[in-house]
Amino acid sequence: MTQTPISVIKVEPPIEVTVRDSRAEDLPEIHRIYAFSVMNGTGSFEETPPTLDEMAARRQGTLDHGLPYLVAEYRGGIVGYAYAGQFRPRSAYRYTLEDSVYAAPETRGMGVGRALLAVLVERCAALGHRQMVAVIGDSDNQASIRAHAACGFRHIGTLRHVGLKFGRWLDSVYMQRQLGDDDQPSD
């Protein structure tokens, strides 16, 4: 597998992150970021953080499908990660992906998620995928909704009260972005 060039994205407020392919040695920081999100947020509907070994297996599964698994670096540390996965397992969905984006709690609101998502969209489009769907946990998750909108996603629906976490019902917000030309199938 060839290594994709590193992308440097300028974000507002003014921090500059480097978005690159993840490496195995990034997993402890990826795990830290996700575990915090699971335990303290509603962006993920998981209620118990997976182990580091489970996170490694999930990452490897993404890579085995030829899909990107990215990290954002800032001042030498990992401050976020993003990856694309199959939207659904049935073959007719093979050109549609679902994105996942997480920023470290200390950098939320600094554009890290938006920078990651922009590179993820670009990479998935270059791979020939046609649609990307965001399933955003909790309609109160305005930072994620705004980041997706800034990257060209449009709101396509909300599933009301489909998750129960922290003693309250949560929505799932669906957003979608076209990645390529939909006019003619490629196979």
C-alpha cells in the first residue's frame, strides 16, 4: 500500500494541524480520545469504551477494506482522528461510506474535526466512492453538525429518541455528501 502525502490544513481559531494516515503507535492517543467521548459525550452511542486491543482491531478492519484512518497532529501530539467505514454491509451500498470523526477534548471548537473531515472526504472521493453519510449522535451535537455542513454535507433527516444514554433519549442526525459523479455507475 502506498503512503498518501501528508495534508496540512489551516483552521480557525488559528491552529494548524497536520492530517496524516494513522500508525499503530497512534493507538493509545486514539483510544484516549474515544474513551473520553464515550464516557463524557453523546457523539457515540457506545456506553463502555472499547479496549485498546478492540480499537486496534477496528482500525485494522478499516485499513483492510482499503479505507482511510487518519489522525490530526498539533504540536507533536495526536488531537483527533477520523475514518470511513462501509455504510451498510450489503453489496449495493459498496460506494457509500459513513464517516467517524473525534477531536481531543482539549481541542474541541478549534476546527480539528473539520480539518480531519475535509481530508477524509477528499481521500474517499479519490478512492472512487460516491456518497458519504454522517450519523451524528445527539441533535445537540452542534459542533459536529456545523463541521459537516462546512464540508458540504446537508441534513437529510433526524431519527428522534433512538438512543438512551446518560438517562436521556437521544436523536441521530443524518447528513449526506456526494463524493463523486452519480450519473453513471462505475461497474
